[in-house]
Amino acid sequence: MLPEQLHELSRLRLQNAKTLLLTAEKMIEIGDYKSSANRSYFAVFNAMRAELAILGIDNKKHSGVISAFRLNFIKSGILDVNLSDIITGLFRIRTEVDYNDFYVISKTEVIAQLENAKLFVAAIVKHINF
């Protein structure tokens, strides 16, 4: 892809991340905490893919995206290491809510998930500067 196409792909993924944050908020309002946790994680996932798109890097597997993001943006010192902790927490909870039928997430926990996702997406927006 040409650089301008990569930037457009990045913008699209970042917009998807923002939309997912709004969806996560709506899910809290209706009491669907599991869906909110899922949407918060996917907002972060899309934000990571937005950053990676600019470099022409993509991976369909979550582990590949996370690994590439950490290598290119966290370990390199470009972005704050706290973002890595946010990824870990959101991924762990998302896995639980999606695959463990008996997992219960509280409103307090899901609000914290959403706030962390908002911080993460805001850091990516600031770095990409669209």
C-alpha cells in the first residue's frame, strides 16, 4: 500500500476504536457489562491496529497485533509502558467474559475497563495526530 492508503486505513481503524468506545458506554447503560468489556477491548485492539497500519504492519491474530504493537511502540519507548498494562488487563477480562460462561464482571470493573480503553485510545489519537 502507498503511504496515503496506510494513513487512510489507520484513520478508519481509529474511527472504529472511537465507535467501539461509544458502544461500550451504551452497553453499561443497559446493564450488559460483558458486552461492554468486549467492546472496550476491541476499541484498544483497533487502536493498536491503527498505529501498526502506518508502519504497514498487520496481523489477524490478537497475539500478533499485541506483540507487534509492544515491540514497535512500547519497547521502543515511543509510547508509555502503562499502555502495555492496559492491553494485558483488557485482554484478560475480554477473554473471561467471552469464553467463561460463569464469569461475572461488576459495573465498577467494567467502568474501569472503559476508562482504561479511553485512556489508551486517547494516547493513540495524540500520537497519530489525526
